[in-house]
Amino acid sequence: MPRRCAGEGMTAMARSDVQSERLLTPAEVAALLRVDPKTVTRWAEQGKFGSIRTLGGHRRYSEAEIHAFLAGSGPGTR
């Protein structure tokens, strides 16, 4: 059975957008937000920011979206 590429079925434009965007691990996001990685996962499940899953099932987060979350969050908004 042939292996499928992660971007298979996407247009060339969409594939290049995904590849150019930096994705962060839960540990990297946790360090930026100064919380536990499990809190990052819980917040993503609550819809505070989005996540994607790798082919192996691991979560990754858009660096731009996390920075936007940081810019919009203040005391009492988390």
C-alpha cells in the first residue's frame, strides 16, 4: 500500500501555506504561556485556540495563533 503524503489532496497554495507556518509543540506553547502542557491541551479543547494533529496523533499549534492569544489575553481572560 503506498504511503500518503500529509498534504495529499490539498491545493498547491494551501500546502505551501501550511508548510510556511511554524507549528509549536504543547511544551513550547506551555513555556510561552507559563502553564503546564496539559493546560495547553485543555484550552485547545475548550476552543481558546486551535490545534492540528500530526500523522502520529500529536498536537501542534499555530505560532501566529498563540501569539494572537497572548496579545489578546490579559488578567482574568485565561
